[in-house]
Amino acid sequence: MTFKSILLVSNYYPPEQGAAPNRIEVLAQSLQASGYKVQVVCPFPNYPTGRVFSKFRGKLYAKTIENGITVYRLWVWPSKSTNKFVRLWSMLSFSKSLALFFILKPIPKQVFIQYSPVFVGFTAVFWSWLFRKKTILNVSDLWPLAGFEMGLLNKGFYYSLLEKMESFCYRKADLILGQSEEILEHIKSKNPKTLLFLYRNFPNFQTARITLKTPQLPIKIVYAGLLGVAQGLSYIFSKITIPEQVEFHIYGEGPDAEVISQPKNHSIIYHGSVTRSQLHHELTQYDIAFIPLVNRIYGSVPSKIFEYARLGLPLLYMAGGEGGDLVEKQKLGWVVPVQDFKILQQFLNTITLAEVQKFPKENVQQNAMDVFDFNLQFEGFKKQLENL
């Protein structure tokens, strides 16, 4: 087997959990299996707790070989603070470490960069461009636009600076992967000449055979993932009344966890954070998966669509945009407009066991496996990579 070398740059990587680290790990493993010598550079793991994991504390640098993949972990000032200045300092700290890495280490000819956060993406693109590497940019969210739509950023000098950094990244990339058609349209409007490829965050894991059983009351709705500002679970729960025949089960960590974990409502059960393999096992006991966003974010297609559906969970989707079209088109569940708490309340009040059975788990899983094919998508990406 002839090996080519590639460097993957990401702000997130296992043992951190979530869509972003899972995405990069699956990509790294798939590239390695297809004949690439893969290196990963990332900060010391700290997401979503905002503290470097105990195994790595007190270090400035670490190099490990994990399943044949060389992983470089660099110093970062971690934080989960909602203060934008503290968060900025955290991003800049890893950007500084990343710049030193590019200067001091031999860099492969091809560099794959997870764009978000903007300062990290910009730093990696700048040094990759300066050293004349082939730059592949992966855009899963449109920053700074997403930050503005979530109310985290206001338009002004700082926003304009981020837009300039965004445009620079698009101009200097040799290939850009977009998580959604909306993302690709946005990038094309900024730089029509860039080579684009639709690359959704399809999962790549073995699915267990679904055990057929009749749903029973109460109807169990589950949310698993980041408990953040964008998802706004505590805000959503403050706007609705959960009827007796429904329970919400919550898994995850994040800024909203402290509010969610308070035992104020017996119909909301908080389970904390568990490993991905354990989560996949536990999700099989639930009837519906909830995918919310407080505000519709242009370009965003939540990765939970692909993972939950692959596990056979019917979806209650309340995040708007292209994701809602996918849920409806592929018959994966119900769609509620963003911020329409009246419709959400009506859904919860009227949902019955018979209604749940309109989306049998085995049908949802088969629909997802037919359409969300990781291997087919990866082969298309690999061809693009080989032509650079």
C-alpha cells in the first residue's frame, strides 16, 4: 500500500465527545484505512467541561500514537465561559500553539482544517498557505454569521474582522467541504472560484438490530448532546408544559446543564454525560429524539439527524432550515417550526402511542441507512483529495 501524508487540524478530538471530535476521528481512521499516513493536531482535551482532562494537565505538548494515527496535542487555555473576551483568549491561546507547531514541525503536503473556531481555522489556513500546502477546509457552521444569528455576536469592528478572516480562508483553500447546501451557496457567493464538495457528518458505526416492542406510556423523548445556548433546552422548557403522558430524558454537559439538572419537574430526567457507546445502547429505550435550536441558523444541519436516525429513533425536529427538509423528505419524524412553542405544546398534548408507531424504528433506521451512506460519501471526497 502506498502511503500519502495528511495533517488534520481540529479544535476538538477524542477523548472529547460530541459531533465535532467524532467527525474528525472517523475521517482520520477512514483516511488511514485507505492508505494515508495521518497526523492530527489539536489542543489538550477540555470540551465541554472547560478544564483540561486530568491525564494531560500540567503539560505543554504531547505526542501519542492512537490506533496508528499520530496525534499532537498542544497547550491551550481552556474555558467554557460565556464571556466573549475569555472565550477569545482561549481560542487565541491554541492559535498561538498552532502557529508554533507549523513553524517547528515538518508539515505534510495536504492539510485538512476544521474551520471553526474562526481564529483557529484562520491560523491553520494562513500557515498552510504560507508554506504552500494543499489546503482542505471543512465548514460545518458559518461563522461569524452563526454567532450573529445566535445572538452571541453583534455587527461592528470585531464582526467585520471575523468576516475578513472567513473570506481569507475561503480564498486560500484548494477544496472546501460544506455540511449543507446552504453553506456551499454562502461560500460560492463569497468566492465563486473555490472547489466545493457537499460532505455531511454521516455516522460510521455498526448499528444493532432493533428489537421490536410496542411503545408504552409515558412516551419517552430524549435529547443527547451539548447543553448550550444554541440548543436552549432550559428556555424551551420554560415555554411549555409537559403533559403527564410524556417524559423528557436529557444527556450531556454544557452551560445549560446546571439549570437542566435541577429537579424542578419530575417529567424532565437529567442523566449527565456518558460515553458514546453507552449512549448508543441507552438511546434504544426511548421513543423519540428531540433536536432543537432556539434560533434558525443559516447553513446549520444538526449532526444528530444522521446519528439518531441511524439508530432508528424517530425525530422531533425543531431547528429549521435544510435539516427540516431532510427529516420530512426521508420520513424520519415530525417537524416543528423554530420558536413555535404553541405548535410544540400541541404536539406534546396530542402525541399518542399510535402516533409514535407511524414512524416505526426499523423504517426510520432503514431510510437513514439507504440515504446517509458514509462510505459512498467518503469515496467521493477521496477522489477530490487525490485530484488536488
